[in-house]
Amino acid sequence: MEKTENKTDLIMGDEFERALVDAANLKKENLTSVKSRNKDNYARFYDIMLMSRNDIQQILDKKRKDRTDSDVELVKSFKKETSQSYRQICSLLSPEELDDGELTKIQKLVQKIAPIVKLMEYIGHYEIEDEFKKYGITFDYEKLGDSENVFENEEIESSIKEVFERGKDLRGETEKNNDEIKTVIFETVVPHELQFEKNSNPTGIKSSDFCKLVDLKTKILMAQSDEAKEKVDEKANDMAGQCEFDSARSKLLQQKLINLQGEISFEQDV
């Protein structure tokens, strides 16, 4: 195992400090100049989008005290939608470094939605298309029954509908059980002294930690063969090792954070 004192010397050393300062200067650039220019750019986009919404402009022309709850919600929704559109489109248009055969963000997006739209239509559900229609977008596509002969069969159609109805019920059952694990069992069965609480018990375990242990315990209960048991043992060792590494990293970072706090105090005194 590597010597902790060597790492401590390194994290307190000049080389790490130079890396920290270089990175902080770049981050500062993001939080000042780049952020300011992006804010101005978004404001331009927002103003253009606002021009297309007379209903929103009319609400904004009212005094705040005269706006109804529905007015407030409509403006809030418009601002959220506009902000999301700006961020997501900028992300989709950003250059991507792709390996051979890797899909672009746009291709992944379409690949996710296209098969779902077709299957939803096939089983008589148009919720996705109805939502798109609210934005003036309609779909023109080859239906499953037109593209594959097997889907023309009424028994196949009935079977697929049953499959998804059953799948919906099973998913609901799974989510109900998971919710009971994270809330009911964790909050009422796990000793309160073990539960994380930001102020009173910061070293306690969180529900997410409990769920990881539950996953491992489940694998132990389900392990039948020697091979399966060996895999569970490896998983337990990996988790234990990860906790040890996390603890070591936390201690290392804690030392540097204490050092940075000293810098803040020094600057304040000066």
C-alpha cells in the first residue's frame, strides 16, 4: 500500500498547488467572462422567443399584484421551457469526439423516441404524439402493421397489448417494493442512531448506502452455486475496498481543505 505521508506531502506541495491554481483560473474564467457572455447570449434568445408569445407578454405587462396564479405558472413554465431549449440545443450542437460507430447525441435522442412512438401507437396509446401536437409537431411514419407482416396479426396485437399491461403492473410492483425499502424499512426499522442526518449524525448511513447493502444481501440470499457465491464475495470485497479508498481520499482532501481554510482566514485578516 502507498504511504499516506507521501500523498500528504504531495497534496500540500508546490506542484499540486500549481495544478490547483491553473484549474481555478480556468474555472474562474467559466464563472466570470464565459458565464457573462452566455447570459447575454441567452437573453437575446429569450427576447426573440418572448416576441412569439403574446400571452406571456401580456402577463408580464401586468403589475405583479394583478397576476393570477395561473399567470404566474404560465410565465414560470415558459421561462423553464425556454431555458431548457437553449441549454439542450447548445449541447446537441456542440462538437463531439466520437469513436468509430458511436452515435451522436442527436442520433441517440431519435433512437430512443422513434421505436417507442411506433409501439405506443400500435397498442393504442397516443400520449407522446398528443404532447408533441401541443407544440404543433405531428408525426408521419410507417406504422408497425405496415412495415412487418407479423404485426398485422390480431393475436399478435392482442398479445403485445397484454405484455405491456402486465409490464406496467410489474414495474409498479417493483417501484412499490423499492420505495418501501428506501422509506419504510430504512426509516422505521434501521436504528435511528445509524441514519444519516446532516447536523446531528453526519457520519450515519444514507438510504442510498442502505440500498447498496441491501443489493449485496440480496445477492447473498440468492446465491446457489459456488461460482455465484464467489462472485458475491468478490463484490463484497470490492465494496469494502471502495469504502476504504473513499475514507482515505476523504482524509487526504480534508487535510487540503483545512489548508485552504487557513488561506481564507489569512486573507480576511489582511
